Amino acid sequence: MKEIILQKFAEVFGDTEGVDTYFAPGRVNLIGEHTDYNGGHVFPCALTIGTYAAARKRNDKKLRFYSMNFEQLGVIESSIENIKPEKEADWTNYPKGMIWAFMEKGYEIPCGMDLLLNGNIPNGSGLSSSASVEVLTGYILREFFGLKQVTNTDLALIGQFSENKFNGVNCGIMDQFAIAMGKKDNAIFLDTADLSFEYAPIKLEGAKMVISCSNKKRGLGDSKYNERRSECETALAELQKVVDIKGLGDLTEEAFEEHKSAIRDDVRIRRARHAVYENQRTIKAVEALKNNDVTLFGKLMNDSHVSLRDDYEVTGIELDTLVEEAWKVDGVIGSRMTGAGFGGCTVSIVKDEAIDNFIAKVGPAYEQKIGYAADFYVVEVGDGPKNL
């Protein structure tokens, strides 16, 4: 990939003098969905697929961006002066947002750059291509301008800040954190309330993770994501009148059942129930992995999907079809939607000997019902951002 992006960089920008190459992963969340903005736990891991970059500093204020994934857009130009989100800037609003966020946080960005990206994360799949680009851009800024004081945790926080404030998506911290802090063969058990975390080895003896991409595109900013977040915030405010909590993640299932009547709306009760129960499922799932109980881990994944379908209502026919077809295949330990929902991907844990059969069964069943094909990726757990 390094040779490919350097060759393209020379084609687009004239030569490769002074160019360095970088990589940041995508991520998949194994369990703990829509808990990260509710003060709960998440359990994501970085992947070996992600976003590759070739970049060099300029001696002026100009920004020139090119993506091999959107070649039809050509070079999109901008400047570090008066940086603001623009519809016509398209995907470049993510790297621009990071540059803006670094400057907002008081870091000096004295000059522009030429940046070429090539990602092998399916676009719009829910495997965090946007967060991958954000963390990657932040990593490049740190390298370019000697910002050694910026830790990988800072990269995650600045990425979230840029997505919230520049791109207008009210996302939690999970995506950027999983990418910035990724560690090979480990998932990250993260408490989003205080950013305390531990690495938990992913030992799937005789099984692998299979990502099924629905190929239904979804845009986070214009989806119901912000609506779900608002429903949870209202439910939390209602609960706080009767119980001393900072977030829905502070409640056990029992405490929620005891106090849920404080929530004045049935829909909000279901939204809050998902946030509470999903958080507890995540805690139990990590414990199950520590005990090498992959069967229990799979059951909790299945329960997670049901809750996301029925209580949180973020799945849709595409994701439900992928999961329900997966559940029918022998050798599938667990399957659920992953990411924000409304399209994107599912993650399944499948026994090695069943992977070919899984794809052979789920693929045609999905295409017959939905009318277009899904894509399948057998993935491994990788490291965070790095120089190539």
C-alpha cells in the first residue's frame, strides 16, 4: 500500500520529495452500542483495515487534499486561515476539522499540507472511516509540528471535539478512542464516564470475526442519531429527580426497573432501558472473555442486537436480515449490528470451519430479500496509528 499511495501522490502533486506515509485503523465495537454518550462501557477494537496517508508540509498556508476513494472529486483545496466547514468540501471537512480543533486547543499549526488518503474501510459502513481520518490527521499534525505533548488519548478527545463542533455530529468518544489507543489482539474495555480503560485479550480459539457490510449507506449527522441521544438525555433528567446518578450507565438493571416510572414516556423508557441493560451486558461480556467463555460472549452479542432492534430501534431491515440469517448458520457463536445503526455493518464471531458456509448462506439470503449484495470481511485486531 505504501508504494501505491506514494506513486499516486507523485501523480497528483508532482513529486514525492519530503513525503511521509502513515496509517490509522478502522474499528469495530464488539458490544456496548449507544452506551458511550450515556456514561457506560464500550468494548471496541482497532482493525487491520483502515486509512493510509501520504503527506508533506507546505511552505504556505494552503491545504490540498486528495482521496483515492473519491477520485472523481479531484484535489480539494482550502487554507488553514479562516477554516470552516463547507458542504462542497465534502470528505475534507474531517481533516479540516482536526486542523481547526488543534488550533482551537491552542496548538500552533504554522503551515498547510498536501495530503493524499486511501482507505480500505468500506465507506459509510459504520467501521469509523471518519474517526480513522480524524485520528490519522491528528497523528500527522503531531509528527509534522513536534507536538510531543499531545498523547494518543488527546488525539481521541480532539477528534471527538472536531466531529462534535466542526462537523455537527454529536458522537461519543468510543470511535476515536478505539482507533487512537488500538492494540494488536486486544479489545479496549473503556468506561466512557471517566475514560478509564483496560486492554482485554481477544482469544477466539478456533473462531474469527466476520464483518458483514450491508452496503446501505447512512449519514450520521442526518440520521436519527442525535434524536436518540436527546431522548436519553431527557430520560436521564427525569431519573435524576428520583435517583442520584450522573449517567444512565450508573444504573444496574434492578435500579432501573425500580425507578423507571419516573420517565414520563414509553419510548424514552425503552431508550433508557437499552442504555442500562447494554452497559451491564458489556461488563458481563468482558468477564466472559476473561473466563474463556466465548459461548456466553456470543449470547450477549445476540441479546445486544435484540435490544438495539426493539428498544433502541436503530437496526432496520438490512441489519436485521444479516443478523437473523447469521443466527441460522451452524458455527455462528454470536452476531449483532455494530456502529450507530441505520445501515452499516454487523459483526459475527464464526468458527473457522464455518466461515465459508456462513458467507455462502448469508450472502444470497440477504441479496434475495434486500435486492443488492452484502460484502464480507474476515478481520483481525490491529494496532493504533503509526508511521509506515
